[in-house]
Amino acid sequence: MRDLRPASWAELIDTLQQDSWNPELRRFRSPYIFRGQGTPAPLTTSLQRLSAHPRDIERHLVRAFRKYATGPLCAQDQHWSWLTLGQHHGLPMRLLDWSYSPLVALHFATSNERQYGEDGVVWMLNTARTNARLPPALQALLRREGSNVFTADMLAALGHAGDPDGLPFDAETGWLDDYEREKGEPFLLLLEPPSIDQRIVQQSALFALLSNPETAFGEWLSRPPEAARRVVVARELKWEIRDRLDQVGVNERTLFPDLGGLSLWLRRYYQQRPGPGPDPAPPPTPEEERNQQR
């Protein structure tokens, strides 16, 4: 896995846009998706952080969430839409958040000022190379759809038609285990969620999930050559990156388009930047220089 450490804003943007020219389309279409983190912590899902046995607890979380969620929360009553809804509202899931936008990833790498004392990281994931490790039937489905990612409808159609044991979770995810046994190793799926909320739309969001919820993302990504890159966001650059993102409108106000997001942006935008001491005095104006000479 390649680790890249840009030394300036310009170099950082160039790094995140590497390989974006598509000669077949004659357009700039990056093969990468992006994930920003304020620290270089390992890639782990919220489900893995919750339990040492994520597979065992996942079924109970989803079943209880579907039982107790009230109101017209999920227009599509299918397992993968419920997983998307749960992830969106903080339920521990096997899903990991990514974005089509490198600037959105930079936002999440610099959104927490308490992490400005350490480096951040933006992960770049090459979708073509990860899809090349899918089971052949799933690769064929993507080719038929002309897509690099799955939708909730596509994944729901892959589930079993019925479940004699009355376990909807097994009915809708058991095929993952079947394909994994055939392939002999875990594989990674990219899921484009339904637009259940403007945050998902504004953040150009999509999810990644592994067929085995116990597999570590970092370990899996280190296997296929050139499947992933880590771009270090140097702590010395974080304040500059943050200001430049605000200038181009990539901030909480636009990515979380509600009153909560607006309040987060205003609090951070008007926060005074800390320093080791008082700011140096600005240079004197010509009139002040003349007065000093007198």
C-alpha cells in the first residue's frame, strides 16, 4: 500500500487527483473513492469497535432497529435500506463511509480541531481493482448494469426468495457467505445508498462493506496491488486546508444542510486560531512611520 505525504495544499490536491484522466471517455473521471480521518487510526467499522464478535451481534442490532424505529423512516422496506438508515443514524454497522469527492474527505480529515496536533489521512480506494476481486457472478452483474457500485435494490435481488426458518437477516445476507465460500476469501462490495437524507446527497456518499464483517479493512486492502493509497494530511497543513475548504464551500453548512450543520460551521468558522503567543504586530503604515520619526 502506498503512503504519500504532500508538503503543500497544491501538492495535496494534485495527489488526490492522480490518475483521474480516463482515455476511453476522454474525460476526467477518477477511479478512486475517498475517506478522510482526523487521525491515522486503522480502518475499522463501528460494528468491529463495538464487539469482538461482530457477526453474532449484527443480526440482533438490525432486528431491534427495525422493530423499534418509528415513523416513515425507510421508504424501501428491505434489509440493505435499513442498514443504510442505521448507519446514517449512528447504529453500529459493518458499513464504512466513503465519498466520491476528495474535498469531502479532506473536510472530515480536518473537521475536528482537537485532532490538529496529529496528522490526518485520506484513504484512496481504486474501485476497479477492488471490483476485480469480486466473485465472477457479481462482476457480471456490475457489467450488465454498467456500474462500479451496487444499489440497495441490486443487493436485495441477490438475496434468497424465502426463508423457511423465519430469519430475514439470514435470507438477505446469507448469499454473501455462499459467494465467499465459493471464492475462498472475503470480498468487498461498494454500496450506493438511497437518498434518504440530504446529507447523503451533499456528501456524495457511498459505503464499503466486506462479505465477512470480522475481516479488518486495512488487512484486506493491503492484498491487491495498488488497490489503496494513504495520503497523509500533515498536521502543519490542517489550518490552511480548513480555511481553503471554507472558501470553496466545503464545510458543515453545506455537507450537513440543517440547523445543526449551520451551527457547527459558525462555531468553527468564528473560532480564534490558537497560537504559542500573541500575534505579531502588523507592519506600520506610512503615516505611523512618519509619526514615529517625529
